Amino acid sequence: MPTTAIVNIGSLITNDQTLDAGLLGELRDAALVIENGRVAWVGSGAQVPATDRVIDAGGRTVLPGFVDSHAHMLFAGDRAAEFSARMSGQVYAAGGINTTVEATRAASSADLERNLVRLATEMKSSGITTFETKSGYGLSVEDEFRALEIARKHTTETTYLGAHVVPADYKNRGEAGIDAYVELVMGEMLAAAVKAGAKWIDVFCDRGAFDADQGREILEAGRMAGLAPRIHANQLQPGQGVQLAVELDCASADHCTHLSATDIEALAASNTVATLLPGAEFSTRSPYPDARQLWSAGATVAIATDCNPGSSYTTSMPFCIAVAVRDMYFTPEQAIWSATLGGAKALRRADIGHLSVGARADLIQLDAPSAIHLAYRPGVNLIHSTHLAEDFS
Ligand code: NIG
Ligand code: FE
């Protein structure tokens, strides 16, 4: 296997706490050696060992690839008109999801996959090297199965979200229809999701979607079937979603827009990551959660794009970082950490989100003297190149 050195790195963000170099483990004038797609050596540019190949970073910043732990990429159509109405005062509601369900069911599998690949390509050009994607716009046994089958060809981080909303064809039947849909989600649809290789199970636990009791039942059924839980929690209003996430040891509680002091304490005392989604507050014109409270309580925080056609149609992690810093009160360092190592923790992955020895060599070269420029230069494309571990073998 050839070895590769990346030399002449102006600022290297390792996220390695053992270096005693701040939250981001930043080394100046550094170099990195890669062997078998893994980081094999990190240190001063003056001491870099000889390798088969050398990449000159030209003084750029090198950082771990972004880990997008929350996206919804299996869908058809767009909801630009809904966005436009919102910008003129209409309030975001879970019900809009059914518009996308209709378009998704009507789309061919080839079109769904083309759309996923288009979004994944955009993500890579914004520096994302690992993405999670949920199903959740099929909401029938066949349509959830096909979404997850397509997803697993493109990522290992696939999430079954049959419990996104109750689809119109069941909701029309009132209480009995809702109960029947919950049964389906925990029964035949779950079995299909497992067969399609889903890794995670998610529930939208909020107004207009599912309540905490339904959420608990569904996530427990998922766990029994071998899927690991995560939750859409406290997006539209305060509620029990975050507490449920902690109770079930979910990998993450996502959105966290409306948090009480008790929610924050519970997150801080748990293994559940609070995943904030700045694109969603931005695009639904909602109040932003205050990340300072989570950080000072000691909670683990991630930032993700939430890429979806309704509430956050962005694939740009640099955009999310800039908004998180400006409007959620992250420091630039905290936002960069949350979009890399925080995302990895939200997916319970130890091999990504950092560039210490042994990590996957998923990384970004940034056309800037420091990673702070990601927030300092909003809307400017600073991504020089995005490399995956496989590129080095
Ligand atoms: O994460 N909140 C639930 N699901 C998505 C939005 C889905 C939609 O509006 O299509 C979200 O924001
Ligand atoms: Fe979401």
C-alpha cells in the first residue's frame, strides 16, 4: 500500500484532545501521513517521514471531513411555494410532509436514486464525507423498503423513519387509522426496514406527528428488531421528546429547538447527543436554541444539515456552521467541533470526525488560513477539496 504525506498544512485541525492544543487540537505548520486509508502519523511539517506520495497543501487549513448525522435525502419534488408562503408569514407545520410523500410515491426508483446522488454530490463539495439519511417520505411498506434499499447503496448510516407523520390515507380514517398506522410501523414496515438493512430507527415526536407514548412503543419495537434509536425531538414545541431520547439511550435527540432546564440537565447527564439543525430554524423562521446553555451544562452537541425539501433544503455544512455561530451562539471552534466530532458521536462512530492516528483519512482542504473562516466568510465557498479515505489507497 502506498503511503501519502500531506505537507505544508498551515493549520491542521485534529480534534485530538490528547494534544493539549485547544478544543480542536490545532497544529500549525503541520503534516499528516496516511497509510491504508488511515491516519498513520501527525506532527510538525519539519519532521514528516518519507512517503511514496506527497500532497502539498499550500499553507491551507486541513480539517476532518464534516459528519452530517441528520438528513432526509430520499424524496421527490420540492416545496418552494411552501417556503415562499412561510417567508410571508405562514407557520411551518408537520402536515407539509404529506405533499412530499405523494411526490415520492409517484417517483420511479431511478429518479429517487438520482436525487439522492445529486444531494450527496453537493454534500461532498461542501466538505461532508459521511452522511446519514432517513427514509420517511414513503410511509408504506413498499415505499419505505425501496427508499432504504436505495439509501444503503450510498451510506452505511441509514435510518428507518416510518414514524415521520401518519400518512393521509390512514389519517383520513380518524383514531382507528392512526392506531392501525402505528401498528404497521412497528410490524410489517419495521420488518421490511430491517430487511433493507436499516441501521437506525427514528420517530418525529412532536405536534402533528407522534406523541411520546407512541414514540416509545415504536423505538422499543425497533430496538427489539436490532435497530438503534434516535429521535426528532422538541422541534415545534416543548415536549417529552428529549426526555424520551435520554430514557431510551438514543444516540441523539435532534432539533432541540425548545429546551427546558430539565431537558438540558438530562442531556448533559446522558450519552445522548443534542443535534442542532440551524438550517431548520433558518428556513422555518423559528427561534434558535441557545447552544451556550448546552455547552456550559456539559452536553455533547452536534450540528447537521437536516437536508430535506420542507424545513431545511440545504446540503451546505459551512452554511450551517455560520448560522450556528451567528444565531445559536456557538463559538467558531465549538461549531467546527460539532460538525465533525460531534456528528461522529451522534452516529456513535469512533473512526471519523477526527484526524488522530488510526482515524479514517476523510478530510477537507480549506482555502483559508484558519477554520474560523468557515463562519467568518459566510456564503463563500472555501472548500478546496474533499478527500475520502479510499482516495488514498
Ligand atoms: O427534520 N421535522 C420533521 N422532519 C423534517 C421536516 C420534514 C418536512 O417538512 O418535509 C425535519 O425538519
Ligand atoms: Fe429531520
